[in-house]
Amino acid sequence: MKERSRQPMIVSSVGFLCLFVALVTLLRPLLVTQELLFTLLGVINTVMAGLCYLYLRQSAARPWHGALPLYLVAAMLLPLLAVNGGITSHFILLLPLLPVWTALLLNARKGILVALLAAIVVLALIYFAPILPYSAHHQVSDSFLLLHGLWLILALGLSARIGVLTERYVLQTRSDDDEPRDPLTGLLTRRAVVDKVGFLLGESQEQGDWLTAMLVDVDHLKQLNQRYSHADGDQLLRALSQALLARTRQGKDALGRYTSKQFLLLLPGVDQGRAHGIADKLCSDVAEHTYMVDEIPLQTTLSIGYCSLPASGLHDPEHLLHETELALKAAKQAGGNQVVGAEQSLMVNRA
């Protein structure tokens, strides 16, 4: 999901959070007897949420804005749990909501990470229950605390799973017209194609199949722009993007503009040998082709770095993209018009 399209959800979430904290701060003293410390914490949390809401309302969308509500909740919830009984606090029931909320604001993998961190918090609260203030540890048995903690951990796992299923449903039902597009080439934007990496990685893991990420860089584009014009360079990029698009399998592969002169191609079910063959054929075809731009014959070459991993090696999108970037860097260092796989790039970098 694009940052700009996610921003209203982020702002609304923080606004609802601010309203919820304010109502709890106002109404709780009327319903139960509580220490002044809890009211003070409520006021501080309301002010923090309000300032965060005003900031998000006034500022332009940023990639890190999605994580801001989560930091805010952690800053509010952890002190409350520490001074209000820990595992026996009724505020602990808010913890299982965090993984699915993280999946909606960021992505499902971050939701799983939050679930793991929250489970560690639950275990720590059980361990330190005897020394936490206002804890009901002495009023309940140890077995009750353990069962309560187990229930919370299971709820966190369920919440993370719901986040995964929700993200998968959104990606599967999103039509091509809904995808954010690069205005020059008509391909997916960087953010959209990077989102596809996580989705295809999960599918490949479930199916026990390979996944290949391929970065395609246009050699000497800067020199072409200087010799002719940026408009001619843009037309060449459009022509190359269409040539790449023609080689993708509709409904299976994903292609997007990664940087100003790089394209990211995702090939599920393609192993190392096939990936090298596809990249090598693409390099040869482009090097031998003459592109007519405003009646000017232009020729260029491509540098391609790729990383192909089996299902057992697919751990996270960042790792796959990092290895692909290293392979492309090695191809550029070799002089361009090269195809380099991730294993070859490691040898080049060590040399």
C-alpha cells in the first residue's frame, strides 16, 4: 500500500486512540477508586496521542509514519502495565490487538514480529509479577498466572495470523487498476513492487517453490541524456520497460520501476539456472536492438543482478532484495552488459 493512501488510516487510528485514552482517563476515576499516578499517566498519554495526531494531520506522508502509532502505544501501554499489576492488569487485554493493527498499518511480517515481542513482554510480566506494584499475584495461584499468560500468547498468535490472512486477501483481490503506477513507464511503483516481494515470498514458502528477484539497470543512461536529451532518455526507458513487460508472465510475475534507471522483476517458480538464462537472453536482445527515438537510433546495454532462492532459503524480503542489489553492484563493477547471480557477486565482493 502506498504511503499516501495509508496516511488517512494512520491519522484515523491515532485520532481514535487519542479519544479512547482521553475517555478512559476521564471516566475511570468515576467508576473505580484509583491512585493519582494512574490519572497522571492517563493525562500524559492523552497529550502524547494528541500531539502525535496533530503532527500527522499537518505533515506530508512519510514511510515511517505507519510505525509511529505503534511506538506511541508501546510508550503508553508498557508503563501502565508496569505500575498497574502487570499480567493481572486489565490493560493487558489490549496487547493481542497490536499484531493485527501492525499488519494493517505496515505489513503482516511486522505484525508477526510485534506478536513475538509482545509474547516476550507477557513472559517478563509473569516472571516479575511478585515485585510489580498493585499486582494481584498474591491473590491468585501461579497456575492461574501461567494459564493467563498462555491464553495471551495464543491470542497474540491468532492476531498475527489474522494479519497475514488480511494482507493476503487485500493483495489477491486488488486489481491491476488499483496498483500505484509509475507515471513515466506505467509499471508498478517502487513501493508497490516491494510489497509484492513479501506476498510472493510467502506464497513460494507455502508451495515449496523457488523465487527469483532480478534488478535490471540501464547502462550509460546519464551519458545518453547528456548527449541527446532527458526526453529522449525517458522515451528509451519507456521502450525498455515495455520490452521487459512483454517477457513477464501475466498474473504470475511482477515488474516495477525500482529507481530512476532500474527495474525490479520478480519471478516465482524460477530457479537459478532458468533465471540466468532469462537474464542473459534479455541482455543479448537489448544489446543487439536499436531503439528509434524521435528518428534517432539509440543503442544501450543492461546490467542485471539476480538472486534465486528455494523455499527453505526464503526468510524475509529485505534479505532477498539486499542480495539482489549486491549482485547488480557486482555486474556494474564488471563493466556493465553483464549478468551476475547472488553467489557470483559474493565471490566478486570478496576478491
